[in-house]
Amino acid sequence: MTVRLYPFQLVEPETLAAALDAVAGRDGDARLVAGGTALVPMIRLGLVKPDRLISLHRLPELAAIRRDGGILELGAMARLADIHTAPLVREGWPLLAEAARRVATPAIRVSGTIGGNLCYAEAASDPGPALLCLEAEVRIARSVGGRTVPATDFFRGFYETALQPGEIVTAIRVPATPGGARSGYVKFTSRSAEDRPLVGVAALVVPDSSGRWLDARIGLGGVAPTPIRARRAEATLRGESPTDAALRATAEAAAREAEPLSDLMGSADYRREMIRVWVRRLLTMLRDGTRSS
Amino acid sequence: MKLELTLNGHPCTADVPAHWTVLDLLRDGLHLMGTKYGCGEGVCGTCTVLADGRPMRACLVLAAHVRGRALTTIEGLERNGRLDPLQTAFAERGAAQCGFCTPGMLLAAKALLGENPTPTADAVREALAGNLCRCTGYTKIVEAVLAAASGRR
């Protein structure tokens, strides 16, 4: 049986200033909507009952994917499908392209936006761990001035971000991928391939000519209240040779520093075990060149 | 809320409540019942339609967000009384049983062939990953899409 959405008013501002005015209004419960792939099911399930939705779809400038010097700037309304197919992203930021391509299914990626993905603050985000590895920043507009927040600080808790009332995420800025880097994203799902990850692992390593890893970054999704960087695990590798034993120790460190929950997809213990497996597997593939992007 | 859009190649106007989705617009506003309501959460894929040639979950997208865009529903897949080659291939290869997932399958496949006219079997499976069939399984569906792509009958 068709379940209709709980009724709301829809505001469709045509300028960012008008959108900021609309979110500044404190009457009732207003929500911003981008693609709607997360918010619409939440409304249908009755998890939220906003009386006003403020749509950003009439702000095409927020959908741009462009280069600003060495930095990739993704408008908050850039669609996940456009991010993973854009030659600019595929060539310069392959880790992000790969993670965006793993979000759900083709139709969801055509509607879903990068800004919406981050603002939903799903712990099992696919782009989240990749953006943490790439040390991305989130641009936030408000009626007076604006601010930039590192992605690591943007994720605050379970479905919670640093976004304050009256603010709108306008862009994600991603610094250049380090020269010579190898990177990849793998996800393990316990139900179906297109599901959100039980464990998602993004990694970026920079080998030197002797095979030591000058830099190693590991992002994890689905294993803590927010996407996280596994910094203690990374520290075990930096400047080291990635031997099989070293990678096993790194994977063990990552499993220890995660704070997984148990839910319908899998228990906390199972998630820790899958971190061990998938961190080791991805790092081994990056070392051996059997997968790199 | 007034909307103007292109529906199956023809200009279309509608006046629907602001909280309606594209699926509400199609089924209840325009009485096109070919697009099905399945899960309402974007998981099952049976409400898939095309917007400017790309796949869209009609149950997830607000009707306001397709203003000015070109929608294709299952009713618009046949042209001048001739079935789309995908429809013919599905029929001839038994790629439908109860039929509830079929409109979404056909439109997801149509979007794929628009983007990649000669897909591999893996590419077909990936394109249809968000479309669930609970009757036949997927073998004949994948075969039908490949057959339509290659012009085989």
C-alpha cells in the first residue's frame, strides 16, 4: 500500500542568500533537502516530521565539480554519479571516484549528492572514509561570513555533524592526492552487494623508491559512530616496510581502535574481525599493485 | 504546486501537493499506473523511471525536483505501437514472471544501454543491482538485456 509522505511546505530558493534566509527562520522544524535519497525515506518512515523542506535544487552553482588550483572543489549538490564519472576526479582523486561509485545503486547515485551524504552523517558512508584519507574540508555558508571545517571535525557523532542551525554546506574541498600515492576503497557488505558497508576501508599510501611507505592513511566506515581515521594503525606503518607481518599488525591495530556497534548487519565482534580481514587485504593489494587507483 | 515537464516525449502540466513524490505524481496525479510502488525507500527499484535518460527512484524524488525535466516511464518505452527491443527480448526470453519488477527492470536496462550500448554481463548485473526480482531470478533478465543490446532475437 502506498504510504504518502507526511505533508510539508516546500521552499525552493533561487539564490544562496535566499536559502540562508530560509534556514535562518526558526519557526517549526525545517530541513534542507538535496537529492532526497536519505531524507525522503526518513519522512516516509516517520523518523522525522519536518513542516518545511528547503530544497537546494534550484542552485545549480552548488552542483559544480571543478578544480581550484591544486584543489578539487565539489559543490555540495554534486551528484555521486557525476563525481565518479568526472575525468577530473578519476584522474586526480581516484580514491574519491572509487568510493563514490560504491554508494548504493546507479539510480541512487544519480540523485544522491556528496553534501547530502556527509550531512546525513551515516556512520557507514562510503565517501566518508575516502574524504578523511584525502584530508578534505567542508565549506559552510551562513548569513554572516562562512567557515571551513576539516572533514575529521565535521563528523561529530552518530548521525551528528558540526553543522549549526542557519548553516548550509556549500562545497567539499579536497587537497591534491600526494604524488606517487596508491589508493583504494573496499567495502564488505553482509546482506547484498549494494548495501551500506558493514565495514568500509579506504587507504592511501605513498611508497618511496625502496618500498617503504612514507605516508599511510586509513579511513574506516561502519565501525564507529562516525567514519574515522585509524590513526594508531597508520602510525605502525609510516616509514616502515609493509611486510606481511607489518600489515597484519596494522590491521590488528585498526580493529582495536574501532568502536563498532552490533546491529542487524552484524555484531561488534564480527565487524572487528572484518576490519582485520579487509584492512590487511586492501593494504596488501596496494603493496603488490594488484589493485591501485 | 504547478509543474511543467516533458512526459514520454510530450509536454505535460500538473498541479500537485508540494509533499508529493514523482511516484505520487505519476500514479495519482497523472494516472499512469505502470510505475509500481514497492518499498517506498529506494531499495527495491520497481518505481525506477528515467529523468533525462538517467535512472531515478520515483519514490525518493520530490515531484518539484523534476520540473522542466524529461521523464520516461514504462508507458513511454514503446514508440508508434512498436515495443522497445528490451521489451521484446524480455517477452521472448521469459524474463518476467509476476511482472511487478518488470517496469523498473526495463527502465534501468534502458538507462544502461543509453550509456553503454554493448555492456558485458557484469555491467548488466551492476546496472540492475538495485532492482529486485522475487520470482524468476536474474539469469533470464540479464540474458534478455544482453540479447536486446546485441540485436539478437
